[in-house]
Amino acid sequence: MPQTTTGPEPVTVRPNVWLLSSDEIPPLLFTCEQAARFLNVGRHRIFDLIRVGELRSVKVGNSRRISARALADYVAALEVTSG
């Protein structure tokens, strides 16, 4: 009996960072200042969002960093709650 398929599985394309120059590699982590500029808010607002758990962050040494994924997730959550 022939097998049926529903179509090809989705493919995630990721650049091979080993083949990119350092100027072409997008940052994985942002400083709080960079995240604030990205979201068009103040630096203190970023720290408030981290403190209340609305924006995920990681510690790198003594500094806080925010991943591009965390920024995208925060914006997506805003879109859901804003309608």
C-alpha cells in the first residue's frame, strides 16, 4: 500500500556561524542598554521587567544579558495581551 504524506516537514535554516566573518554574526545576547534601545524604553524599565519576570535574562559575570529570543518572546506576549 503506498504511503501518503502531508507535505515536507518544515526546515529551519540557520547560518553556519563558522563560515561568517565576525561582522556578519548577529549578537546572541544584548546588554540592558541595547535591549532598552531595541524596545524603545529606558534602561530602568528593562531592569523592572527583569525583576518582575516579564523579560528573561542571564548573568554573564556581574552583568545581565538578554537574549534575542527573550526580546522576541516579550514582544510576542505584548502583542497577545494588546489584542
